[in-house]
Amino acid sequence: MTLKQLYKQSADILANVGIDSPEFDARAIIENVCGISRAEFIANGESEVAQNIADTVLQLVARRATREPLQYVIGEWEFMGLKLKVRQGVLIPRDDTEVVTNAVLQFLKNRPASEIENNPQILELCAGSGAIALAVNANFKNAKITAIEKSPQAFAFLEENTAAHNANITLVQADIFTCHSNFADASFDVVVSNPPYIKDEELPLLQPEVQKEPQIALNGGVDGYDFYRCIADFWCSKLKNGGLLALELGEGQFEYTSELLQNIGTATSKLTQITAHYDLQGTKRALTAVLQKHC
């Protein structure tokens, strides 16, 4: 069987069961199994494929045909140039999360050089695979990053990805609803999170692939705002003066979350400069705010 024939057979199998992007998925599986680039795939269509390789490809195609996410099938996915291990039990990194990550990176780039050299302290809540923390580490090697994740399954991937990228990140397996007292106030230059934000009632309506991702990483409670309220109540105080809070949002969640953050604070501090950050579809995909303290 040639590479071209294997590709056509794989794409046809996926198309016949209603996969939205059968050609892309078939090519991704083949490239992953064969260890070839897109250019090599195109250039070597008439080359023969060893039977054991073809069998492996078709086994993975069969898994994808059951609506198992492509990312789980191939076992890894790229986020901002970083290859991350992802399989069942951890949220799949998405392009949407680049919005909040880039907001953090831009904030750090705009800091005075003296502050950047002084090892900025970054805290990621609900870290999952470690996508955000690892992207920040890749751009700011001297940043002191702490990543918190509750799920044992996701935490294992967080450990694996951190080790694979030789990243200097402190990993904490804990529940952000209860572990906040273990962290001192005014400790971090950035608190960032892509928390669960889908409403209970919407979970059964998600795509079959998304329903196979861990519910713990998706379920934001009855109204979708449980984690935003937790962060507002317990984690904003962990920011230093001038520190940045950065949150990924679901569609339509900016207004409520913005109001929530405007209403927190004390006589000596409050969140200001609340800003929406848009994805390519024009959705308010992230929110940032700056903690300002008053004498």
C-alpha cells in the first residue's frame, strides 16, 4: 500500500462516519505515526508503507472514527510552538487559549527591564497540561512560575510536559477553592487561569469529542461562573501592586466577569484597567485587570 492509498483509505473511513475534517485528521495521524513532516507527506505519496505502519495508522483511524478526539488519538498537540502530551484525562490545549497567554506575555514584555530581570512571579490556576505556564516559561526563562492543578490525571500530564520541556515550574496538586490560604497575599506579578466555564446544562450538548474530555476541566457550575467567583474571592489578593489578573472566558462571559471584578477590593486596593481581549472570531475571549493599591 502506498502512502497516498493509506491516506485515501483513512480519510474515507473518517468521512463515512461524519468526522468534520477527515482529510486533515487522516493526514495528522499518518504524519504522526510515520514521523514525517507535511512536506514529506506530500512529496512521498507514491512510496510504499510497511504493513506494520499501515496497521498502526488504521488502528488509530478506527479510534478517531469513534469520535475520540484527534489529539488523544495521536497523544500530543502543539500549543504556541510547544508539543504537549495529551491523552484521556486532561483538557486539550486550544488556539483560544493563545489569547490569554499572549495578554500575559505582552504585560511582561512591557514591564521595565529591571522588573523582568528580578524574576517575575507567575501563578497559573487550573493548569491542566501546563500550556500557559510552559508558554510563559519559554518566553521568560527567569520567571518563577507556580502551576496548580487538582485532577490527578491532569497533574500527571503537567508533570510530564514540564519535564519534557525542562521547565523551571513549581507544580502543586491542589484545589483552588481550598488551597488559597497556602499562598501569601501580594506574592505574584501575574495570576492567570483558563478555568472551567461551561454551564451544567450545556455539557450534554457539547460535541461528542468535547464530551470525552474531563468534566472537571469543563464544568463551571450552574451558571458557568463558579471558578471566576472563587478567583475573585480568594486569588486576586495574591497579586502585587500593579500585578495582572488574566482570565480566559467563554463566549458572552465578559460583562458578568467584569462586573464581578469591579466589585471586589478593599479600601486600599481595587482592580482597574479591566480590558477585553478578542479572538479571531471577534469574541471577547480573555479579560485582564490590574491590581492598584492606594495609600
